[in-house]
Amino acid sequence: MYTAVVLLPLLGAIAAGLFAPWLKDRGSQIVSCGAVGLSALLSLPIFYQVALHGQSRTIELFTWIQSGAFEFVWAVKFDTLSAVMVLVVSVVSSMIHVYSVGYMAHDKSIPRFMAYLNLFTFFMLALVTADNFGQLFFGWEGVGLASYLLIGFWYDRPSANAAAIKAFLVNRIGDFGFALGIMGVFLVFGSVQFDTVFAAVPGKANDMMNFLGYQVPAITTLCLLLFVGAMGKSAQLGLHTWLPDAMEGPTPVSALIHAATMVTAGVFMVARLSPMFEYAPAALAVVTVVGASTALFAASVGLVQNDIKRVIAYSTCSQLGYMFFAAGVSAYGVAIFHLMTHAFFKALLFLVSGSVIHALSGEQDMRKMGGLRRTIPITYALMWIGSLALAGIPFFAGYWSKDAILDAAWGAHSGVGTYAFWLGIGAALMTAFYSWRLIFMTFHGDTRADHHVMEHAHESPNVMLYPLYVLAAGAVLAGMIGHHFFVGGGQEQFWGESIKVLPQHDALEAGHHAPFWVQWLPVAVAIIGIGIAYGLYIRNPELPRQLAARFKPLYFFLLNKWYFDELYDLLFVNPAHRLGLSLWKKGDGDIIDGYGPDGIAATTVRLARRASLLQTGYIYHYAFAMLIGVVVLATAAWYLLGRAG
Amino acid sequence: MAKDILVLGPAWPEVFLACAAMALLMLGVFRGESSARLVSWLSVGALAATALLLSGTTPERGLTFGGMFVIDSFAVFMKMLVLLGSALAIVMSLDFNEREKIARFEYPVLFLFATLGMMMMVSASDLISLYLGLELQSLSLYVVAAFRRDSIRSTEAGLKYFVLGALSSGLLLYGASLIYGFAGTTSFAGIARIMVDSAGDMPLGVVFGVVFIAAALAFKVSAAPFHMWTPDVYEGAPTPVTAFFSVAPKIAAVSLLVRVLVEPFGPLVGAWQQIVVALAVVSMLIGGFAAIYQTNIKRLMAYSSIGHIGYALVGLAAGDETGVRGVLVYMSIYLFMNVAAFGAILCMRQQGRMVERIDDLSGLAKNQPMVAAALAISMFSMAGIPPLAGFFGKLYVFLAAISAGLYALAVIGVLTSVVAAYYYLRIVKLMYFDDPVDVFDQPIGRPLGLVLAGTSLFTLLFFVYPAPLIFAAGLAAAALYAG
Amino acid sequence: MIIQALAFYLFSTVLIAAAVMVISARNPVHSVLFLILAFFNAAGLFVLMGAEFLAMILVVVYVGAVAVLFLFVVMMLDIDFSALRQGFLRYAPIGGLVGIVLLVELMWMATVWAVAPGASEVGVARMPAAAQIPNTQALGLVLYTRYVYVFQAAGLVLLVAMIGAIVLTLRQREGVRRQDIARQISRPRERSVELVKMPPRAGV
């Protein structure tokens, strides 16, 4: 059962991918949805056994590589952390599979799409059930690959290809740090097995290691390197630029990979490595600051975006920031809690926006929407549910987790904790604002779409709506149900061994005793945010434009995402481009090609012609060649013997 | 002494195979020409039964027939590969022979005798049994090479192979006589003892003996510069026979070479290491460069196999247990990817006629995607592109060479594999990016299709679970060095 | 002893000279005849070593059967050997060079030849002294016991050679009458002989 959960999607991917000509569209949809659905069903009893009854287990499948002390085992590790992740991933993924059947109904390569989705699910499950750094890295790269394939799924669109390449490259930067971190772990601990490493961490807490010629604290350095990987994958400030562009992919992909699952892999990794991070307070501080800054930054950019998916993408980025600073103040359980609730309501939001886009025949610009409230009422209602959960309105899912995060940040009683708290409050205000800005621009007021589009606007088919109901239920209920286990009284028993928090890092406990105003401030700012949005977009629709004109520099600063892309272009891309151009023209073209490949290729061709000429076809030539060979070898052996003796 | 002569235990598989081959010969004779298909399937069954018997033999090292026959993990490993290669070759021949009107019952029987010869080679622990095993194998191969006796090219192939093979046998016997003259014995164990005793002053004659024997065996594995027969014979022989040539006899000859160099001449490692290095370098160069200009796919495969033998010899050149393990892994993987390639070549048939030009493959991916995919997998694997099986083969031999300090050899190996990648990838490019020419005949036939699918899948998915093969090869190599 | 040595050198010299003539004679028939001469001298060498059985076998099998068969084949096939030798002069220099190098190496090898100190005890000990049993009997003693494996293997090699010869040459020709002794013998009289009553002086 445990192995099947992970392997079923792989089988589905193989079946849907390789046997596409026989399965046809319908068959591949059934196979892939069936595979993921089955693994979602199986994940329920597993969650029950492992998480609720504390029966953790690791099943070693087989040893993949063994080379000296380096041993790399394929295994499925199920403890509470991975059981939660498996549950979230497989359930959300199966919902999105079903949704895709409707959403992609008119696409011409359905089997490929389904196979990619399955493949992604497999890699994601392999990632979360890893019991060593090797498999973690395997899953890590695997989801990156699947993400690349899916972003560029419509490979005939240049923008999709560019986005796919950008996602891949930015992730490479993170992965470089991640890979360095894994190598460092092997260097320091002599193993990549989680259990071995974690057991050895306390003994090495104060060790130093040599990194780039400097003596640095070993654990902190390793944690920072690994965190660079997490930053890339989870689109944290600095390495976030790929995520908004990744919205070029089909909307189910955005929902699955770029909201619910893959981007949270970084958070998962930090939680999984909590026994290491706990001994690296400096690294934790960095995590907190980066997370909090991302939360505020992304929310601020989200305020002014006009593409419906980009708004949600920045919101994702911002929520990931919340998760990271929760982890940074040692409230890993809270981070995973928010990860779970977020998976439900963000997948819901994406899929709902997918419904909107579907209804408007592919239109994504909110300035060309409006007034859809009556045309697609179910979608409208679902959007409300998702937004309420996102904004953290009681008692929707997001309320429980976001509140717990902010409490924990407050409870950390440290400089970075307070920094995170106030930035988090600011982000919460903006979150509420842009969520309702989205709702108001899309569903209220007069329509700004042309009437052709509006004539065809229609509610989505049931196959797309049912998954939304499931996710909506999650967005409403997940927080209430999970609160006790994830962050409330049952949390210590629930998490068991899978998460380690040092006794002195008691931010979570302290957060429970935060003053009244701390507990209710997030809700208050959320309501304020909604109010502002209402004031600006319903009561006084002209005001936003006036504000934008008035604070033009600020508006453009936000609209252009703090000029991150331009900055990177200026700092890295353009110089690299110029360097590359000159290396290509002068270095490569003139010097290397001239003497290298072209020269070598020409020589190769000449040699090849010679070598074929040796083959005359005359038997006595062959015999003669053999004799010459014998004589040469004998002479050489004689000479060597003479020299040796 | 007399008692242990007739201990058949270790040799049961061989005894069975010999009896089965003769029984099938009789069956064929009495049933007449129409029994070819029946005898073929029975031969495959006999090979399977032999493999079964083989798997039942004890893994400990055992000698019988007065020390002429040895069985150990190494022998079992190699014999399994040989049996597999032969069985696959027979299965691949079925439809081909019937179409080409050369389906005769002697064909599988000769394959069985050749296989028997190979098993005797693998188990040889005496210069005499070595020679007889080699001759039994070679003689059968000469005949099957010329099996399409109405084709000039086929008979030419058989004749060339025969004449040059006789020459190499002469070299082998001359070398063996030199060794016998020095050591006074032909048994490997005895020679090894003498070599250890007189390690200090080895006369030139012994070194020459080793050179001659190594040269003769190099001919059998078609290592350059003793490779000249290979392209002509590969081109001329019927395609399934070529497929057979390129796997089973190679594996048997490689294992013979390994055993001869490691067991009796182990103490002379300093002398033969240089010979093997030279053979490996020249083979890799020839295999890399000469293939580029070929237009016939079978000739191309001939050069490719020369190159592969060069890579396998890199492992042997390391001269230690890791190296031998690398050789074993390489040969096992080589078996699968080569059979896959030849399976695809056997599909090259237009309007009922076999075609062999590389250009005929143009646009194959559009007409027969599965065959094209199988051939592409095989080509990528041969080029050593990760994560396909061929990459691991190369990885293990190069690692062994590096750990033995043969850096130059490893570098040459990597460079020539880059050159070789050119012609492998050219085939892929032809299949996938060029416009289709004539369509190949379909269907390709069930037995061939199964072989093709099985070997391609192995090549493709080897990386998922390589441990058993690596482990078995490690055991086999250890057995060789323990004995 | 002297006579034995003289005989050895005589046989050896003639053997090598005959072998050279086999490959250098212009007429192929002469080549085969020189081959027969070489066989005889080799048999002589065997006799000198006390291996009279091998000597007889060599004469009977190689001279009596193989060489005679060669002779038939060479006489029946009209091969223009001069055409085959055309490249000879062109390759003579380099061929000669390689040959000479090899020859020098082998000669040098022969001069520094040595037998391993332990060799005598490993090998010779198993051979019965010639005086005790005749070598035919000695061969018989080991052929089916100690060497049964290689003996059987050799048998298989010959079997394969036979199969090969049949496979490559035997053709089922249509329209060829073959002798079928059983049918010939069992042919009833009525079907082969017809008695015809002929009236006298009537003509046919």
C-alpha cells in the first residue's frame, strides 16, 4: 500500500505516455485519473495509521547506488510529515486531474498532458517520501523537470517556451545551492541518510568547515546552502521571478504545481530538515527575514497586477513567504499547517480563475472582465470562499493557519520575529485588498468584455465543478479540523519524531498566549483591506485611476514588480549576453571552432577515410595485417621485458 | 586420479547440450527439411534447459575431467550470457530464414554446437580444452557465416573467416606450444604455479607465447589490429548470424581472454597489461573512426563492435578485480543493446527484400515509431549517453582504468566514444529528422518484436535497478581472482 | 646416438625444405607432392621420438587420405596460380621485412630458451617410460580416461565439420536418378521382364 501510493502515478504516466496511441484521449484520461485517484484513496488510511496512530515506517525498496561509504537507497518513508504531504499532494492532484479532463477537453495532445501530470505527481510523492538526500534531490529535480515540461506544454507559443526556460534556469541557481548543500552534508556527516545525519547533528553543532577558503560554522553553512535550493523552488525573494511567468502554462498546471504542491517543496524541505535547522539559529533568522520580506513584497506587487492569474501567482509567492517565516521561528508545524490549508484554497482559487478564463474563451486580463456575477454564479460563489480563506476571515481555513503563523512570529520575541510579524500584518492587509479587487473587477460592475465573448460565457461543465466543490470544502473545513492536530493541543503527539523543535524555540507555545490584539489584528486588517477594495472599486471606480496617476512612480514600481526583472537583466542577463556574444563570435567562432571542432571534425573525417581504406577486402592483406600486429606486439613485449629485466 | 575423471557434476549443462544437439540433429534428419521451425524452437528450449541446469550447479569452484574443465561463478555468469545471446539469435532468425529460403534444421543445430563450444571455452582450464572449445565454436561459426550458400557475399564471408580463423588458430597453437615448452604442462593451474615460481627470470619465449595466444584471442574478439575480418564477415553473413556473431562468440572469447590472462598468466600481468592497453587503444580508435564512412549498417555495426571490444578491454587492462567486473558488466549490457540494434536491422525489409543501407533508415520514426524508438535507444545507449545502460558499462570500465592509474587510456576512451557518438547519433538523426523514403514491410513478426521490445526495455530501464547485475558481476570477478 | 642425430637433422632439413617448396612451387601439383614429402619426414621425426603410432597415423591419414584428396582437387580445379601470385613482388619488400623481423625475434627467443625449473616434475612425471609399455598402449590408456573430455570434444569438432560440409555442398537436384538398392532388389520379376511370344519367322 505504502509503495503503491508512490508508484501508481508513475505507472499511470508510463501507461498514458507510452500507450497513448492505443488508449486515445479518453483512455489516457481514465488511466491517469484512476492512478492518481487510487493513490489519493490509499493515502487516507495511510494518514490515519501513520499520522493519527503514530505508526511511522520506512520501507526500503532497494539499494540504487553503493559506492564506498556513499549508499543511496530507494525508500518510502512515512512519518506524520510525509503522510500529511502525501495526503495533500495526492488529493489535490487527483482533483486537478479530474478538473483537467474538462479544462483541456479541446486540446490536441491530451495523453501527453495527463502523462506529464501523473509524472509530476510521482516525482512529488517521491520527494516527500524520501528518506535520504539523494532521493529528495531526485524528486526535487523531477518536479522541476515536470514543471518545465508543463509550463512549456503549449510549445508553439514563444512566451510559454521562454517562461519554461526561465523557470528552469532560475531553479538551476537554487538547485546549485541545494546540490552543494547535499555534497556538504555528505562531506560533514559521511552519509546522506536522514536518520544518520539527524542523529549526528547535535554532536556537530559547533563544528567548522572549510568553504571557499573560509572557516565557517558547518551546520549553518549547510542549512543556508540547502535553503538556497528551497528559495529557488519556492520562489522566495530574489529567486521568485520565474513563478509569475510560469502562469503561461495551462491553469490546472498553475494550480497543481505553482500553487498547491511543487512550490511548497521548499517549505517541506525546511520542515523535514528541522533537526538540522534547529542547530543553525543564524540560518533560521535568514529564513525568517527572507520569508517575511517575500510575503510583503509579493503582496505589494499583487496590488496592481491586471492579469488574473498573475495576481494569484503573487499571492502564492506571498503565502509561501508566510510559511517560510513560520518555519524560521521554529513553528514548522504551523508552516506545514498553512501549507495544507493553502494547498486547498489556492488550488481552488486557481481553478476558479481557470473557470473564469474558460468561460471567457481564454481572456486573462481583468480589465476586460467585469459583471460576470450573474453569468457564472457558481464560480462566483467559489471565488468568494477561496478569497475568504486566503484573507484569513474567521473561520475559514486560512484564518486558523495564518493566525497561528502571526502569533508564532509574535511569540518568538526576537528581532526577526517582530519584523516578520509586522510585515505579515502588512501583507495580510494587502492580501485582503487584492483578493477583493480581483473579485470586484471580475464579477462586479459593468462588463468590459466585448459582447461576442460575453455571449459565449457559460458556467463550466460538471467535471470541472465537482473537484472545485471538494477543494472548496477543504478551504472551509481544513483549518477547523486540522487546528487541533497541527498547532493546537494535540500537536506534539501528532508530529512525533518527524519534526524537531528545541525547547528554547518555543515560539508556537508563546504564540498561544499572545495578547488579544495580536490575535485579532490580522482579522481586523483583513476586513479593512476588504473595505478599501470595496471603497475603491465599487463605490468610487474612478478613484484607482486617479490614485495611480497621482502616485505614478509608486504605481509603476509595483506594476513592474519592483523592477526585479529589469534589474536582473541589467546585472546578469545583459552582461552575460554581451560576454556570451563576444565569446561566441571571437572565442568560439574564431579560435575554438577554427582549431577545435571544425578542425578536429575535418581531421576526423580524414582519419575516417584513411581507416576505411585499410579495409581492402583482400584476404592476404588481412592476414598480413594480423602478422604485422603480432610482430609489433611481440617486439613491444620484448622491449618492455628487456627494460624491466 | 582415475576416479575424479568422470565426475560429470560440474559439466552437466555441457553434456546435456551436446546430447540435445545430437538428438535434434537426428530429429531433423528424419523429419526432413520441413522441421526447421520445430528444431529451432526445440533448440531454444534446449538452451533454456541448459541454463536451468547451469543455475542448479553449485557456486563453488569445481574442477573435473582431470582438471581440464572448471566451473565457478565467473563461468556461470558468462555461460548465462552466452546462452541468452544464442537463444535470442535463434529466435531472431526464425522469420528471416523462412523468408530468405534458408530455413534448414542444421542452422539451429550448428548454433547449439557453437554454443557448446563457447561454454567449453568459458570453462576451459587447460590449453588443450581451450583450443578444442575454440575450434568447435569457430568451425560452427564458419559454416553458419556461409549459410546462405547461393550468395557470393555469404560464401566469401565464410571463407574469409575460415582462412583467417585458421591463421589465428595457428598463432594460438604456436603460443601454446611455447608455453608448454617452458612450463611442461598445459593446465592453467600448473602454468600459474610455474609462473609464480620463476617470476624473477621469465625467458623471452614465455612472453612471446603470451603474445601469440593473446593475438589469437584478440582475433576471436575482433580487437584491432586483428579485426580485419569483422566488417567483411558481418556484412556478408546473413543478418541474424551477424547478430549472433556480435554477441555470443564475443562474450565467450572475452571471457576466455580474461581467464587466460588472469589465471595462468596472472603473475605476468606487467607484460600482458601493455598488450591489452595497445589492443584497447587501437580498437577504440578503429571502432571510432572507421565507422564514420560506412554506408552499410551491418558494416557500421562491425566497427561499432570493434570499438566496444576496445572499451571492454579497457577494463581488462586495469588488471584487477574491479576491472574484470567492469568487463563483465560491459559485456552483459553490450549483449542487450546489440541484440536490440540487430533486431531493428532485421526489420529493414522493403518489398520482401532485405536492405542494409544506412540511408534506408531515413524517416523511420514516421512509419514505424516503435522500431525507430528501439533502434534509437540502442544507439543512444551505445553512444554511452546517461541514463541508458551503455553509460553504466562505460562508467565501470573507465572507473576501473582510472583507479588502476591508466589515465591516458581512460581519456582516449572518452574521446573515441565522442567520435563514435557521431555515427550513432547520425542514425538517430536520419530516423527522426529526415524525410521518409520507402516504407519497410510490416508486420515485423511476433518473435522478433518480443526480442526487440525486451532488449530495448532492458537498455532503457537498466538504471532503475542495476544492483543485481553489478552484484553478480562482482561475484564472478571475485571468483576469478580467488581461484 | 650419432646415427639418431644424423637422422634427426636429415629429416628436419628435408621437412623444412619441403615445406618451403610447398608454398613456392609454381605447379600446384608439385606443391601437393612436396606436402606429402613433408608428411613423410614428419613421420620419421615421430619414429625417432619413439612415437611410432603417431607416425603411422600421420602416414595413413594424412598421406593416404588427405593429401591424395588434395591432389584430386588440385588436378580437377584448373586454378591459375600465376594470377594469384601477381601481387607477390609488390608486397615482397615489406613482407620480407616483417618476416625477417619475426624470424630474428624467434631465433633470439630460441637461443635464450629455458625450461622452468619445476617443469619436469609437473609434466614428465605422468608419462610412462617408453620401455614399460608401447606407446600405442600408453595412448590407449589415457585417451578414454584422462583425456576423455578433449577426445569427445574433438569428436564433436569432426561432427560439426561433417555437418558443415553437407550443409554447404549437398544439393537436392531435381531430375537426377539415384541408386535405391532396396527398391532395386525388391523389384518383382513381372515388372522388369516381359515374356513375349514371338511367332517364328514373323519378324518384329
